Amino acid sequence: MKFKTLFILTVIFSLAALSAVIFISKLIDELPPISNLESFKPSVVTKIYDKDGNIISEMFIERRVLVPLKDTPADLQNAFIAIEDNDFYEHWGISTKGILRAFVINFLKGKVSQGGSTITQQLAKTIFLTSERTITRKIKEMLLTVQLEHEYTKEEILQLYINQIYFGAGGYGAESACKIYFGKSVKDINLAEAALIAGLPKAPNYYSPLKNPEIAKNRRAVVLSRMRDLGFITKEQEEEANNQPLPDKRQLPERSSGHYFIEYLRILLEPKYGTNVLHKEGLSIYTTLDSKMQAAAEKALSESLDNFDTQQSEFFKKAQIEPKKVQGALIAIDPKTGAIRAMVGGRDFKETKFNRAIQAKRQAGSSFKPFLYTAAIDSKIMTPATILEDKPIVYAFDGKMWNIASRNVNYVEVLAEKMTSDELIDPMKIWTPANYGGKFRGEMTLRRAIAKSVNICAIETIEKVTPSKVIDYARMMGIKSPLVNSLSLALGSSDVTLQEMVSAIGTLASGGIQTEPYFITKIIDKDGKILENNIPNEKEVLTPQTSYIMTNLLKGVVERGSGIRARELGRPCAGKTGTSNDSIDAWFIGYTPQLAAGVWVGYDDRTSLGKNATGGNTACPIWTSFMKNALAGYPIRDFAQPKGIEWALIDPATGLLALSKTPGAYLESFLEGTAPKSYSIMKDSSKKAAEEEDDLINEDGF
């Protein structure tokens, strides 16, 4: 009977042992190869730099920066060993003493309050396994631990652990944790800081000094006590460290500026490199952003839009309309290279990520006129002294094209009188363009027409140049959006983006060289390999002479025209205001030899900014404020005059050569050989000069 019982027990134990062997063998087959660790790539932070090499942002899924063990202070290594695994250098991966100690403590407390996992076990779980609490997972963890200890040195295991573990507040690895909590690199921390960091991994949120300072202080004391017990530090060192203050705020602040710029980078790069590469593989992205200019852009836009809202609040209150925030955008480009120096796509990135500097398409209004006059000057159809006629004009549509029906101010009234009471003038058949304010000035030079942004003169010009030629020049200079092939193009009726407007008009600042806007200079992977290296993409599209003539005309917009508020910049500059129908959009696009920039202001729902809002009084002051700060410290330069330019003294009344005593006479630049050859009679010059002075004082214009 005893033999039979012994036999049955032997069979049972044998079957159990066999089952255990089969189970273990199955688990071993399911384990990831330990060799995977050779190619293991912990998620590393991608860093984004400005043009001067300063870090402006980071992209990551886990905020981690890898640091070799030699750069990790001995105090931090000892602190980890003291609190996590004091037998680390003696055991074979699994600490029998640790398991027994944890069992006794858990038994006495009647619950699982302490684990017996070694540093190697924690590393195996973190890299290869999930955090599920099952027997199967625990056995896999132990099997992987033994393999890790066999394949790697203790130093290699400790280095992997310190770089991999989570420390709370978004920090993975000790380097990121030290930057977040102390604002310094791990190699620079002291004993008190090392003890605090080592105490975090067990429960990062619970032991966080930012959330539970008293609990964090007690945890640090436990780590220091263990370090003293193990002989790593003296009693005096322990006491001194315990008296050190805890960090009370996050030292690695969240990015506070450049949100729209960084988001646009992400949109550009994710399709090219993929989300994982961009956020996990530690790229170094060097950008064109100028941090000083970016700060100036955000400040200028924010302050001005806040002021605008304050002024509008009274109007909304009287109209019993719910107040809303006006929006705006600003972009600045180096005209010589196309490098984006600053970008603000809206007043609050947290409220809306829609980038109005790049994504929004709005009517350009009169800010589009530089393309019209560039075509006229470059084609030698006109000169800056060409006389244009600013008087009422009426167009009628014959089913195929628009033709001038009359240049009589009363034409529409006469037409209306001939109609029966139930008839209406069809706006699709009759077009009566007007100037801002409804004022007509009669004959004037092209210079005055562009300075005062006179619509009627712009329409006369596009008739002579043709809309298709204007489109060709706009395309050549950098406008990519669809453009209407009609006379209304002269008034900026097409929708365009702020970026393309600044880039295209910036062509004049660079002497006729069109440069493709770009954001990234180079990208390097974590091993130092250059993934891309961008250089300016330049193309000569205008002659330096045409560019200079146009710049000289646009300087007049600032000196005596609708952009007069830009005179406060205190350095040579050129630009153009723009206001779309019903004051829905306000623009100012301007440049100096060093920088081209543009500002747009409007409501997202295309509500009017108010009948008195124009590009001159709404967008231009923002541009001026930005440029003052952005160019502070830069030398004051005027635009260089190329060869092939001639100058002549012009009578503003006739556009002909002026006599020495002609009132209001001014020097004008011309393409060589195109200046007037005959002299003017002085009879109307005095009156014309007085009218120009009156315009300068009383008008903002488009």
C-alpha cells in the first residue's frame, strides 16, 4: 500500500514537473529575444532650434535625453541602489533576500505594500513587458532578468535603467527629470537633489515635490537614511541634504511662444518622416526662426488686438451684439533668402490652431496694387510720372466683357431715371467702382495714385496693362493662389494668404530676386547624420531697376500716403496698405532692406471691422511696432540704387519736367531713357501742390 501511494505521488510530481517544464518552455518561446536590446531605441526628445542655435521647443512622446553612466553622479547611482536594490552588485538579477523581505513585510501588513523586484527586473519589465499583475508576467520578467544579467554588465544595466525609467511631470530618464525639477543637467545635481530623484520612480505622482511636497520631503529622507545605512554618505551629509529646500515649480517651462511656427513644422515634417521618427528618435531640427523677432511679433499683435477689442466693445454694447475677438496674423521673411523669421497665426494658439498667416485666404484689397504697377513699370507702359485720371467711371457688361459706359458722375442717376419703378439696376451688368471716401481728385501722377491708393487710377492702369499680364507678374513674384482674370483684380478682389503676399512683395526688397519661403535650415538625426540641408531657392524675376523704381514709389506710400504711420519706424521703408470691401480685411505689407513683413487683421466670420477701419490705421501700426523691436540694433540702411536709373525734377500737376521754381516739384526716379523730355507750364502747379498737402493731413486711405 505504501509503495502504491509513493508511486502515485511520484507520478503526480513528475507530471507536475513536466507541465512546469512545458509551461516554462512555452514562456521562453514567447519571450522577445534579448538581442533586441542591442537595437532597442528608447524614445528620445526631438529638439528644435532657432537660427542662433537656441532650443525653442521639443517634440516627444516621452521626454527623454540619454546620458552615459560616466556623466551620472555617484550620489545618484548610490541613491538608486540604496532605495531600489541595495544588493544590485551582488545578486544574479533576482534578489532572494529582497523577495523574502518583501514577503515578510507584506505578510505582517496583511497586504501587498512592497515588491521584491531588483533594478534589473524593473528594467526587463519596462523595456520588454507590460505592467499587468499576473503570475505569467512575473515569470517572464524573471526569465528576461536572468538573460539580461548574463548578457550585460551591471554598469550597462544601471545606465539603461536610469535613462529609461519615468520620473513624473512628463520626464523620462534622469536627465529630463533633473531639467524639469531643478532646471539643470543631471551631472550638476547635488546630494539632496539626487535623493529626491531616486525616490520618484516608485510612485512619481505621489512623491512629486510639485504635488505633495511633505510626502516628497519624507521620501527624500528615507532615501538619504538608506544611503547612510549603507555607508554611501555620512550623518552630517544626510542632515545637510535634509535641510535643502524642495523645488516648488516646474523649472522646464512649457513653450510660451512660437506655437504657430512649431505646429506648422509638425504639419510639414510628419508626412515626410512619420510621427514615430519625429517624436521618438531625437532629431535636431534647425530652423530659420529669430526668437527676438518672434517675441516682438507676438507682443505687437497681442497688444494692438487687445486695444482694438477694447475700442469695439462699446460698439457691440450699443448694438446689443455679443462681443467677439478680432483676429490677426503677422509673418516676417528675410527678403534676401526667403527664411521665415517670425510667424504669428492668431492671437491665441490654445483657442484656435488655425494659422491665419499661412492657411487663411482673404481679399488683399489695395495691398495687391504693387503687382499691378510693377507690371506697368516693367513693361514700360507707364512711368512714375504718367498722368492718370481720377474721375467717376461706369462699366457695363455686354455678356462677354466689361466696357466703359460713361465717365460721368451722374450716369447711374440718369440711367435710374429712365427705368420704371419696378426695375432695379443689375449689379451683374453695371459696375461703378469708387475710391475710399467717395472722393475724386482729377488728374494725378502714378506716384500720387499709388501713395493715396486711388482705385479709379488702378482700374485705368489694369485696362492698359491687361489683367492677364498682372496675373503673370503676380505669379512670377510669388503669388500662388487663384487670381480672377478681370478688372476687379486691380482692387485686390482675389483671396490670397499673408505669407505669399509678404514673400511676393519682398521680391522688390531683394532687387528682383524671388526667394521661396522656407522654415528649416537642416535636420540631423541623433547619430549626427544630416537628413536634410536646405539652402535659399532663388530666382531672378525682375530687373534691379524695376525693383528700385517700385520701392521708391512704395516709399512714397509711407512718406506721404496711406501708410504714413510707418514713418514712426525711423528708417527707410516701403509698403502698401490694403482694405477690402466693407472694411472686412485690413492689411499692411512693408519692407526694409533687411526684412519684409506683413500684418492682416480681421474677423474669422468676415464681419466688418468698422467703417473707419483701414489698413492704414489698423494693420500699419502693428507692423511699425513689430519692425521697431525686430530691427533694434540693426544698422539703418537705405535701398541701394542700381545702375540704369535716371532722376528728373517733376511737376506734380503735369508729370512733365519741372522748372526750378515750380511749386511742389520733386525728384523722381525712372528707368534709364524713360524720363519726360519736355517741360511743364506752371499755371496749375500751385493748386496741385496744395491739394497734395491736404491729402497728406486728412486721409488714411486704403
